[in-house]
Amino acid sequence: IRLLYVATTRAADYLMLSGGVKDVAKPNGFWTEFLAERFDRTTGAFAGAGDGSSLRIAVTTTVPEAHAEATGRARGKNLASIADEVERAAQSGHAAADAAGRASLPIAADAAARRFYSFSSLNGALVREAAIVDEVGDDAMSSSVARAVENATIDRAETIDGDEPGADRAAALDLGTLVHAVVADLRWDGADDVAALARRRMERQLREDEALDRQAVDLVERLLSMPAAKEIAAARRRLAEVEFLLAWPPDADEIGETAPILHGFVDMLFQDADGDWHVVDYKTNRVSRGDVPAAAAGYEMQLMLYAIAAEKTLGVRPKTLRLCFLAPGVEHFFEWNEPAYERAMKKISSTLADTRTT
């Protein structure tokens, strides 16, 4: 009954039920018998309890016209017979074994045919480039940067510490998701009840987790005490959780049928009183103040991609790119100018090219 309920309550306008029976007046099987208790299956008239006058049921019993003759055989290959053929060929040592064996192998993925990429599908390669080593020094692969690399490979799951087991990873994902959802609900008027917003989000997910709730509230309140919050509150315009699809390269005259498409979410775009736009991304990593510069290096290309997507949409280059590490309450800015733009374009293009050939 529960499965039938799900199946029959998802239609927006019309629900069509089909089946093959010898006599529509004689239901057979649980579902048809269950429906027959409420509807006359020959006329569609409502026969259940209560007022069913508003229900409009149409019954079709005529056989539709066939546009092609039946072939009398199943469509497609019979996988069971193929498997039997492979086994027989292997046992007999017949020359056809190789060909039959190849026919039964899984179809290999074609990397060149892939078009859609989230930042996470590219970032693993991006953060391993020499540019990061140059920026943070010879000990770039220290434990702090290793954690940053691990964190950066999962888009919007910034809370993960590289050494955490699976259960802690799941909790970190939940925390990051909840924090972003609560921040998206803020009105930035100084009167936001963060705890109430968190509870409301938890209720929507039909969950009860006091520890997760407290952690999320604490991180959001830390954000509200940071300089970025004052600027966002005073902004002329605010755009939270901005989803984007960006064809690459963004400056192409036309989008080809095989052009790669980058997909992501910008945590916050805001426009200040002077009309300048700013990109802000929130990170819930458990990172110390001293480790912020190294951790931020793993996110540099992510923020640059967001800036390119924002520029393509808004028609103007954002003025600042900023990471807000909520746990230590530290902000980190990335330089965003023409050289940085050109570097990001080359890096993303080369990474896409590598990804599509491996």
C-alpha cells in the first residue's frame, strides 16, 4: 500500500495506470484489488468512502493501434545466452572465446566524451601543481597542507580533516551542509535568530542532532562577528548560494556541442555601496589560525573559478575574493587582477584537457 501511495501521488496533472487483464471487471493481484475497492474499474466511478464527486476518472479499455508488426522475439541481446556462449568457448578453447569474451566486458568510460564537471572533479589536480609549492614554501606538503589538499578535493565539503574516519567524514559533511543552509537563510538585519534557523533546517530534514545543531550555530555566530558580515549586511545587493553553469572557455564566441561545462555554487556574491561586487566563500574546516594560509592555498583556484563565473554573469570583474574560515574566525583574501585571471584561465584549461584524456 505504501509503494502504491508513492507511485500514485507523484503526478502533477494526470495519473495513468495501465495493465493487461482478461476481464477488467475481475481484478487480480493485490494492487488492482485494492484499487477496485475504491473505483469501478469498468466505468471509473468512485466507490470508496466519502465524497468522491470531484474525482475525474477515465477508463480506456480499447486496444491501441499497432504501428508495426510484432517481431515475435525479444529486443536486444540475451545476456544469459551470451554468458553461456562465453563459458562454452572458454571450456572448449575455441578461437571464438576471445571475441565472445570481449563482447561480455564492461563498456569502458570515454573521458573525452565527458562534458559536465564540478569543481571537485578538477580540484584534485589543481592543488598538486608547483604553484602552490612556490607560494607556501618547500614544506608545502606538511600535514596542514595535506589536510588542505584532502579538503579541497570535495566541493562544498570543506569540513573534512584528511585523517578522519568515515563516520567523522559524514558528520563533517552534515555540518558543512547545515552551516551553508543557515547562512543562506540569514536576513543580515542584525535580528537573525541563528538557533531558530538551524532548528528549522533540521526539522525540514526530519532530524534531531543536538551536537550538530550546536556546532552549526556556533560557526554561523562566528561568521556574524567577522568583518565580512558587516560588509554583507551593509551591501546594496546580496546573492546567496548562487548556482552556475559555465561553458569553457568562457570567452568563446560560440558554445560547441562538446564544450566542457563547469558547475558549482558561490556561497555569497554581494555588491557594495560603490557598485563593486565581491565573492565570499565560507569554510568550516577545523583549522588553526597559523594553518590558514596553507589551507587557503588549496582553495585559490576554486575562488578564481567562482570569480570568472561571476564576471561572465554580471558583466563586471569582482573586486575581491575572500575565504572566511569560521572555526578560527579568520579571513583570507586572494589577489584578483589581470595576471591572476590569465593564470586561472590557463590552469583550468590545462586541467580540463588532462581530465578529458585520462
